[in-house]
Amino acid sequence: MTPYDEVASLYAELFSDMLDTRPLERAMLAAFAELTTGPVADLGCGPGHLTAHLRSLGLDVFGLDLSPAMIALAREAHPDLRFEEGSMTALDLEDEALGGILAFYSVIHMPPHELPAVFAEFFRVLAPGGHLMLGFFAGDDPEPQEFDHKVTLAYRWSPSGLMDLLKQAGFAEVGRLVREPVDGERFLQAQVLVRKS
Ligand SMILES: C[S@@+](CC[C@H](N)C(=O)[O-])C[C@H]1O[C@@H](n2cnc3c(N)ncnc32)[C@H](O)[C@@H]1O
């Protein structure tokens, strides 16, 4: 049982239509889609709404999540797409197998000391020129801050702090977006886009 299994249905109910009211997220996802060729993995895909959005933008995409309940909901909502159970920490993929990775609000649950190994894994499976996009809760503190996430342990990162880690893993920055909270959100929201050179 993973932390998201118990809340999977509620999560899907609350967030599956989230992109409808998030023009800035849609803009970054559109940029990611335009820059990306080849297979794409949506890591920590939850109920699969972003996987489906990337497919609608023309990408050859599949979703992967640690939570069996999330994967069951994703398969039910999007029977035409591929979803797999698994962990982003150990991907069952050959080196350089992917053209792109989306990890939207999923690396937020990694303890900070484990993130370098996760980014090394992302770097391994991306082909040269491949893109990685992360979505996360942002803050100004230079160090990651643990906060009282409703489901399980989670961290806020400064965009610069997370970008430094990505650069240490070998990625080059393409761009970043930080927006103000809306609709009862508590924190700044950020996306960073990087490339494996
Ligand atoms: C906040 S939800 C984000 C879901 C979706 N990406 C979105 O933006 O709505 C975090 C998801 O990451 C998944 N997750 C957490 N740790 C993971 C891991 N090590 N590997 C794969 N998925 C993981 C959880 O099961 C959960 O579905």
C-alpha cells in the first residue's frame, strides 16, 4: 500500500481537470511537447490526466506511478494509453530510451538527499537532446523545506536550488516558470525545463 492508494479517487476527482484553469502550466507543457521527440514517460503520473494531455499534444507517452490505485484509475480513464506500476527511482528502461520525461509534483516526495540519484536515473534513460520537465511547490528558502502535505512527506524547493541539482546531474537549463498561488494554493508553483546536452 502506498500513501496515494487511499486518496487516489479523491485526488482524481480534485485534480484531473486541473489543467483547464492553469494556462501557465499548459504553456510550459506545450513548450515541452514542441521541443520533444521520441518516447516520453510521465513519471508519478497519478490518475493520468497529464499523460493524456501530452498525448493530445502529439507525444508518444506512457505513465508510470508507484500507486496501484492511481494506475488503475489512469487505465480506466484513458484505456487507449499505457500505464505501468513502478518507481521513478529504478526505471525498467534501457539507457537513452526516452526523448522526454515529465515529473509533475512527484519528485516533491523524494527526500532531498535521494534526489541526486533520481536525477542520475532520469539522465541515464534520456537520449542526448532529450528534455525533462518538473513541476513543484516553490519557495524562496535556499534549502528545501519540508511541509505538511496532506498525503505524505513533501518538500518545497527554490527553483534555483532544484536547478543547481539538475545541473550537477548533467542537465542544461532551457527555462523556468514561477507563478503565484491561485484557488486556495498555499505556495508559489514552479516548472523547470532542462535538456540533456
Ligand atoms: C501529487 S501526485 C502528482 C500526480 C500528477 N503527476 C499530477 O501532477 O497531478 C504525486 C504522484 O507521484 C507518485 N509517486 C511518488 N513517489 C513515486 C515514485 N518513487 N515513483 C513513481 N511515482 C511516485 C504518487 O503515487 C502520486 O501519484
